[in-house]
Amino acid sequence: MTTITLNRQQVNQIVKLATQFEHVEWFTITEDNSNGIGSNMHVQFNMFDDARKDYDTTVDITDTTTW
């Protein structure tokens, strides 16, 4: 099982994305620890109906105030 912990600000950003992009059915949350400071959180989804791409849109929801 994979656990991703989000704070209230990040959850609210996801809600805002889901509200603004009503036509999007699936959102994927990814975590990247490559910067060496803290984890970067991203929400990825397809804004355009293009089956050739996994995701065409990525939104950074990283909250650096906790670093």
C-alpha cells in the first residue's frame, strides 16, 4: 500500500482543480523526492482528449512551508 499525506491547502487545491475542470474524470497524484529538500507533489490529468499521452497537464501542489 502507498500512502500519500496531503495538508489542507493541497486538498483544497485538488478540489479547485476538480471544480474548474469538470470534464476531467481522473486525477493522478505523484510525489517526487529528487530535489533533496522535501517531496514535490503534483496532480496530473488529461485536459485534452489525446490517447497518445499519459498526461498532458501537471500542476505542482507542493507546500514548501513545511520544509
